[in-house]
Amino acid sequence: MAAFDTTRTTYGVATFANRAFALVADLATSIAAWNDARITNNALSDLTDRELADIGLVRGDIDSVARSNLIR
């Protein structure tokens, strides 16, 4: 008995469209991550040294915390 798979496209149009949509989605994700890091950086920069110490940070940690992927 032979089987013939008819669910795949032969022209590659769907593959190109999927890659294009994935590129746009990746770009949107990158922009959202950049904006989140910017907002976090600004919020932490506005805190005093004492407020930063209360949450266990020093001013030098702000950049690494803002760009961290732990929360996102």
C-alpha cells in the first residue's frame, strides 16, 4: 500500500510567508524588550542610593538588571 502526502506545498510560498512573519514578530519582540529595558533603567536611575540598597542593588547594577531576561 502506498501513501501520498498532500499537506505540503511544493512552491515554498508558505515557507517564505512564515519566515517573513517570523522576522516581523522577532523585530516586534526586540523593540518591546528594548523598551522594557529603557523603562526599567529610567525607573531604577530615579531611585536614591538608599532606596537601591533597600532592594539589594547598587548604582552599578542598574544596567545589568535592566537588560536581564529574568523577569521578561
